Amino acid sequence: MPNSFNLKKWFQFGLISLLIVALFGTTMRYKIAFNFPYLEQKNLLHAHSFFGFNGWISHIIYCGLAYIIFPYLPVAKQKKYYFFIAANLICAFISLVAFTILGYKLIAILLSSLVVFVNIFFTIAFIKDSKFLPKENTSKPWAIAGLLLNVLSAVGPACLAYIILSKNFSHNFYLGSVYYHLHFQQNGWFFFGGMAMVASILPKNFPSLKKYFNAFILTVIPAFLLSILWAKLPTWLYVIAVIAVVIQFIAWMHLVYTGYTILRKEKINNTPKWVNIFFYAAALALTIKFILQTISVIPSLSQMVYGFRPIIIAYIHLILLGVFSLFIIGYMFYRKFLLPTVVLQFATISFLIGVILNELILSIQGFAALTYTPVPYINEILFGVALILFISILLVNIFRKSSTEINA
């Protein structure tokens, strides 16, 4: 088994990152609902999103990939992964401060670009060491694809840096760069990296994931076209985008049906049944994501959706909170990096409820925005939900030490 004690600490440190993400989210919601003159809202937004991507989800996936490969590596070869994980977190924290104080300025962008170099070195090391993984290891292709797509996603921020340096602002080029980065992070790095972690915990009697991997890896790049339908793409590119999205939808629905049929008969790792709620909730959120993605191939609907900020925010939170954050919590219980004590059960279920409420209210706000219908006290309600998320993850961080002591 991997050096789980050290990795456990790194996984648990990620919960501190989630707490910081929640703190920034709560602060922004407070600024919108009430009078809080300190700190620039845009700066907080850039810091919140960057740290959520790199200090939280990317950090956990790095830890997850290290956990997958460690059993096949000597201790000497494991050390560099601890260095990469620590370096990514340090860069994420430095960038958090830079974005909070300076906003999206050149210095902050240059500091944030340090995580790209960490990713490149991690990718090179993992691909090189992947030769030690058994041929039948189902996580390997997902992990390598995710890491390469993470490197590919860096083109987006590089384009944004070019826009700032050259002062040659093009609205379409700017939006395209933002959506490019979001796509290859969320649908590339996070999805494939997350699937590598999923593959590592599936029972041995689970069918091969190869056909699903092939479907998603072949469509991940053309699926980006869906994010820029507003740019009035040629018909042939639109057709490619539609085909890619439909293939992804069919592949995912088939995987969900197959997986549910098998996993409902399995008793997983002596984990309490309530922990499976997080896996089911994450799978449901990802299913909703694929449904919405498929529906959005309608050009008029795509232009309308991408033109309303509340809808975009709801969609991003669906992926980052509903899919990945809930999956990570379930995964940490499964791996026993968190033990299911009564307090942690209450805190994590409370977090799950907060995620659901957050998504429901953001959806209401988004649909109301389509008809320009004001929703009374919507900002105050969203602040209250953000507070639930923050307090829940605060409790997890406070009481996770007790589970560590029990496990020790």
C-alpha cells in the first residue's frame, strides 16, 4: 500500500483549501447582500476561482494520482510527488494573496502561472513512472489524459496574459480564452483525473472502462466548440460539436446504467451506506451537467445561456461543488482519510444540503434573469447558503483531527 499516512495529511490539508474557498465565497456573497466596503469584489472573484481550481480540486487530484501510483514505486521515487504537491499548494496560496490584493494584473498572472510549471513537471514524472503500473490498471489512461489536458488548458491564461500585455482587447478572443481554460480544466483535467480516482476504487468485476475512455478522449477537444457557439461557427464545426456532445451524453448514460446495476449489489469497503450518498449525488450532478450540455447545442439557447452571468455561475458551481467536491468528500471517507464519526457525518451532510440549496437558488436566480424578474431577498438567501457551506466545512476541519487520532 502507498505511504497513506503522509498522503492522508495532504488529502486532509485540501479540506483547509476548501474552507478558504468557502470563506471567499461567503465574503463575496456578504458584499453583494450587505454593505462591506473592504476588498474589491473582482479581486475576490479571481482569487476564489483560481484557488478553487488549483488549491482545492487540482490539489486533491494530484494526491489521488499519487495514491494510485505509489504502491508500484520505491520510496525514493515517491518523494518527488510530495514536492510537486507541496509546490502546487504554495503557488496556489501565493496566487490567492496576489489576486486578492492586486486583482487580475500582470504580476498576479505571472505568479499564478507557476502552477503550470508544477503541472508540467508532475505530468512528466507521472508519465515516466507510469511504466511501473500494471497493464491492467484502469486508472492509467485516465490519469495521463487528464494531466496532458491540464497542460493544454494553460493556453487559455497565456492568451489572457497576451491580451493584457499587448493591450489589444478583443471581446470574442477574451471570452474564447476564458471558456477554453474552463473547458479543458473542468471537462479535461478534472473529469479525466477524477475518473482515474473512480477507476481505482471500482470492484474487480466492473466491466472495462476502455470504450468509455475512448469516447471521452476522442470528443473532449471538439466538445470545446460548444463553449463558443456564440462566435457563429461554420456549419461543419457546429455539426462536429453536436456529434461530440451527443457521443459524450450516450457514453455517460451507458456508464451510469452499467455502474449502478453492478454497484448496487456491492458492499463497498465496509463504508457506511450514507457515505454512498456523496457518490450518488456527484453522479447525479454530472448527469445533469451532460443533459444541460446536450441541450445547449441549440444555438439560440446557447447564446442566451452564455449571455446571463447567473446561469454561468450556477453551471460552474454544479460542476465544482455538485460533481467534484461531493465526490472528493465521498472518496476521502472511502479511503478512510476521514472516519465517519457522528460530527463529521452531520457536517458533511450539512455541506451536501448546502450544495443542493446553493444550486437550486442559483438556478432560480438564473431563470428569473432570463425574464428580468426580480427575486426578493435573493442575495441575502444566497449569503445564508454560503454561510451553511462555510460553517459545514469549518466543522469538518475542526473535527477531522479526532478521526485521524482514532485511525492512528
